[in-house]
Amino acid sequence: MSLTTVKPIPTGMHALTPHLVCAGAADAIGFYKQAFGAAELSRMPGPGGKLMHAMLRIGDSALMLVDEAPEWNMLGPKALKGSPVTIHLYVTDVDATVAKAVAAGAKLTMAVAEMFWGDRYGTLEDPFGHRWSIATHTRDLTPEQMQQEMAKMGNHCPGA
């Protein structure tokens, strides 16, 4: 009998993976496919048709999700009246991605614009209450250059 070595971080995964609780996880999967081009990797239905676990891939990263289960104290942002968490997504074309997400049902919370740190950046709230920041990196800047760019913006500085 040979022993196999199990990788502590499975192949294809990163050390940090968002795991979202959604009221209507099956609908959330559909939204993430339409808005962000997500690929569904797995889906585990549970009692009553709720999803016990699902995994998607957006770009090179995994996103896990599950249906709300108040009996297990698993509540999504809508039940909690908001979320302090924002999921950041880098894409090759922020303008197209934000437009696609809004067309799929996301609410634009900050229009896409050039930011002092070198990204073209905007924010959304998805139909399930999760907040997203979407960006395309456009300029490599030193910390000093970022500080100078931020100072130019004064009190109109998003993200600072």
C-alpha cells in the first residue's frame, strides 16, 4: 500500500477564496456566469432544493457559495442589511465588465474612473447584496507617485 501526499492547498486553488452566503444561490450562480463569465465547477444540492455548496471559477480564482441557512446562522447581506466586505475583481476591460454586470442586474455604486493608485476602477452591488470593486490596472506607480496623485484629488478621493 502506497501513501499519497495530499497538497494542503488543492491544485487550482489559492490560499484565500471568498465563500459567499446568498439568498438564492442558484440564481447567484446564473448572475455570476452572466455578469463575470463565471464557470460552474461544482454544485451540491441539499434538502429542500437549497444549495449546500457550489464552486465557480472567475478568471483564475475560485468563488464558493451556499444558500442562506438561518438555522445554521448563515445569513447573506440582505438578511444582515448590508455587508462590510467588498470582493475585488481584476479584469482586462473594467468598462465592459461593469456594463455587463449592470445589464445582468447589478447596481452601479461608483462609476468607473481612473484612480490615483493606477487602476481604472468602479464599484457595484450584485442582486444578492454582495459588494464588488472591479478594476483594470493601467499604470504602475511608486508609493510616492500615488501619494502625489491622491493629494491632487483633495477631498474627492475615492478609495482613500
